[in-house]
Amino acid sequence: MADMSLKKYPIPEQDPNQRNKNFAEVSLGYTEELARKESARCLQCKNKPCVAGCPVQVDIPGFIAKIGQGDFEAAYDVLKSTNTLPAVCGRVCPQETQCEERCVRAIKGQSVGIGRLERFAADRHMEKVCEAPLRPSPNGKKVAVVGSGPAGLTCAGDLAAMGYAVTVYEAFHVAGGVLMYGIPEFRLPKAIVQKEIDDLRKLGVEILTNRVVGRAETIDELLDEEGYSAVFVGTGAGLPSFMNVPGENLNSVYTANEFLTRINLMKAYKWPECDTPVRIGKRVAVVGGGNVAMDAARSAKRLGAEEVSIVYRRSEEEMPARLEEVHHAKEEGIRLVTLTNPTAILDDGKGWVRGMTVVDMELGEVDAKGRRSTHAIPGSEHDLAFETVVIAIGQSPNPLIRQTTPGLSTQRWGGIIVDESTGATSKPRVYAGGDAVTGAATVILAMGAGKIAAKSIDELVRSSEA
């Protein structure tokens, strides 16, 4: 019998005043008892509206039913049949705007905690099960994947499960892409990502690190000289955007990419044990309103900043960050300075930041993207004091792939143009997906693109054999 409670069962979390001083995971996860209670809130709808909201088409009622029966490993098997990275998605996927948004329980109350249950099933499997996944019989064909972020890992995992010999080329010294360099430990522990990647290796995926495609080898060389049947490009969007205001080149001004990479990938939060410090003043400003801005601000607080402010040109209601991330940031003492836009970063006379000149903003009509336009209020300029500024206003794809791949069509801003239904690019046997196509988006959308491309690559290879 369904539990008709209107609210989700709360998930245990660290106390805000303790967690804002450490990098341990904020959410502690469901116990078996809480997971079974939450699973009982699922009505097991026959038309499964939640599945329609999932980019990787997880059988959500199916895995939840298994949790309710206490068959937790079967729940994991259901998840894994369509989701390469369930422990990751259970933590960082924006369920509130996807599967949970379509849950019928959300009509009168809160949706079922789908993400929490996904995390529970994946974590329990990792804790309890040690067997390596079974390798499928090889089909004699090989595919190259460029980039080991969520799109690349998903495409690689799906192809490996079909019997392909998959080689992933990763520019960094560790695999994982944005999962490793972009998302902080307190939201996504790196040990979790590593376990997911290890499972892919056990499935037969080869991952080559420190290999920059476009420098060490080109896509044409992979196809014509290395004998790959196809190449999937999932290189992400790691090129930062700038405000183009005076003072952006001062010391202690960071892009969010550099700031978070130093902290997450190079372990700056462990300094002086590590070799890569991050200079943090007493007062830190993070410019932007997305998840990356929240991650940077919450990281700065944990590194010891006394006051951290998120400076955003629209109102809190227009912030693109997940509501959960905004909520956690506010709980941890992060200030939201909204309807405020920087016009200059101020020099202390020695090449370091002493503050920002900002202007007050007002909201106008809804723009083409569905958000309110903004206008500066004349005469409202004033200065705010900061010692560190982090710019988190967006990223775009690195131009290296498009510069070294003749015949590959791209958008003016750098995104690779694909057929959305197949992931095929303008270049034969080359597919692409994730942020390299869309610009900075979500992990789960990138994974969905990786799945689409894997299916299309398999169809291409099979048709060429017919």
C-alpha cells in the first residue's frame, strides 16, 4: 500500500555551521529504512511519467519497486541497465526539473525522492558488491572516444557493453572530466567517480590520460591511421567566459574553471599537503548565478574566507542554479548580492584586488531565452570591498578540435553541430555530444547525448557490414 505522505522523507545532512568548514559530503544519504519508506511513496504509475523526464530513460518505478521489496541489488541492476553513472546522477542530476517534476505526487505535495533513492541503490552496491562486471564477447570493432567526462564515459560504457573495443583519450592526468575538476568534493566525492570509472575499465574500456587530441593525434589520424570505426567527441566546455571589464587581469582574480580545478583536481583544499595553493582573502566575490557559482562560493567559504558574496545581475528567482544548491549556500552563510553587476575590478596599487565597482540593476521584459532582461540604473554605481574575485559567468568549448578537424561544422560560438536524433556531425564517422555541442549544461543531458551517439555508432557499424 502506498505511503501518501505529502513530503519526502528528509535526507540526513551535515550541520551547515560544521560543513562550511570541511570538504566532506554535505548529504549523508538514506539508510535502508528511510529508502524503503520513501520508495513506498511511489504510486507505480502504469504510464510512468517520470521516465519521460529522464534523459537516459531509467525505469524509475522499476528500480523503486525493488527498493521497496528490499531487493537492493536488483534495484541497482535496473538503474545500471540504462545509466552508466548512477551514483553520480543520484548526487548531481537536477531531478527537480526532470523526472521529479513529472512525478504525479508533486501535484499535491512533494515528488518521490527519485534522486535520493538512485543514490542509495548505487552507494549500497558499491559498498556491498565487489564482483567485476561481466565483459561481453568482443565484436572485433573499435571506437575512439575523445574526452572522459559524462558524455564520453556514457558513450564508452554503452559501446563496451555491445562488445566494442573502446579507447578513451583524456587530456588531463585523470579521467572524469567535469566530474573530477568542476564539482566539489562536498557535492560529489571523487572516490565515487573513481569507482564508476573503475567499473568501466573492468568492462574493458581503455582510458589513455595526458593525450590531447588535436595535438598528439588528430581525429582524422584516429580514423584513417589507427583504424577506429568511429570517433565520439565529448570534450566538454572548458573555455571560460570573461566580463571584459577593467581589472580582470589583476592578481587574485580567478575564472571559476581555474579556481575549481585547483581545488578539486589538484586538491588545493589540502594545502600545504598538496603543491597547489589558492589565495583567499577575507572577502570573496563570485560573479554569476549558476551551479558553478554556487560551487565556487561554497568552496571559498570552506577555504577560510570570512565573507563570501555571490554577485548576480538578476534576482534570486532568476538564478539558473538548482534550488537545492542555492538553499545549501544560504544555509552555509553565503550572501546573495542580487540585481548587481560589476563594471570594474579595483587595483590596490600593488596589482592585487581591493574591490569592485558595481551598478544596481532593474529587471525588464522577458527576453528570447525566457528570462527577464536587465538594465543598469543610472547613477547607481558604487564600490564593494573584496580581496578575491571569481568569475563564473559561463564556459564554451575549447577551439582545438574544430581547428584541427577539417569538415567539422560548428556554431559561431564554438559548439559542434550535430543531428540531435543521432549525434552525427557533418564529418563522416564522427559523432559528438554533451557540452562540446550544447555549451555548459547538465551531467545527465551530456549522458543522454552519449547514449544516443553510442546507439547510432553501433547502427553505423552494423550497416557497413551488411
